[in-house]
Amino acid sequence: MMLSAEQMRRLPDFFAAIPDLRRVQGKRHPLPSVLVIATAATLCGMRSYKAIADPD
């Protein structure tokens, strides 16, 4: 699946509607940012959290 540049630009706004249920203590990054990065990585073929986190 491919997203257009405009769709990619709108992802943070789309994810902003999702309530952030994480504890305050563990929050380092806004939830919409985390979800956009995970979505982009998945669209690039990453299939696990480990694959997304691995720089190689």
C-alpha cells in the first residue's frame, strides 16, 4: 500500500484523535508521533517492534 505525500502529512492529525492511555511516567514522545513512525516503518516492510527499533 502506498500513501501519498498529503496522506502522510495528515497522519499526525488522524492519530491525534486516539486517546493516550499510557502512564505519565513512561511518556517521552507524543502518541501521534509514535504512531506515525510505526505506520511509516510498517509501510516500509518492518513487521515487528524489534525490526522498527533495529537501525541495521
